[in-house]
Amino acid sequence: MSEWFKPKRYGYGAGLPISWQGWVLMIGFLAIVTVAAVVLDKRPLLLFPLLLPATAAFLIIVARKTRGGWRWRWDEKD
């Protein structure tokens, strides 16, 4: 399995992307959020049902593609 994100040095989760696939995923997610915010500017209640599944999918992919997985870290050298 290829790794798209490096783990955070301290704490839980992922850091910045380390492959082109990670950058494409992150930029794509940010584009979805930006377009949704602009298009649904006058209807903010519609943002939640649209962005909730997009955010959940993004986080699941990031968690699965992070080197070493998501776990609490205290400056460990992985």
C-alpha cells in the first residue's frame, strides 16, 4: 500500500501530503469545499449535508494512506 501522507510529529493524525496523490486529494477536497461555499452562499444549511460525507470520505482516505496509520505520537522516529 502506498503512503500519501506523513504522520504528525506530535499528536494524532496526519501531516502534509508526501506524494502527488495526496496533494491531488487535498486540493480536490479544498476545491469541493470552496465551490460548495460559493454556490451555497445564501443557503448555508445545505452545506452540512453536502460537506459531511465529503469530509468523512476525505478523513477515511487520509487515515488509510498515512505512513504508520493514525496514532498518538510524541516525537518518535518512525
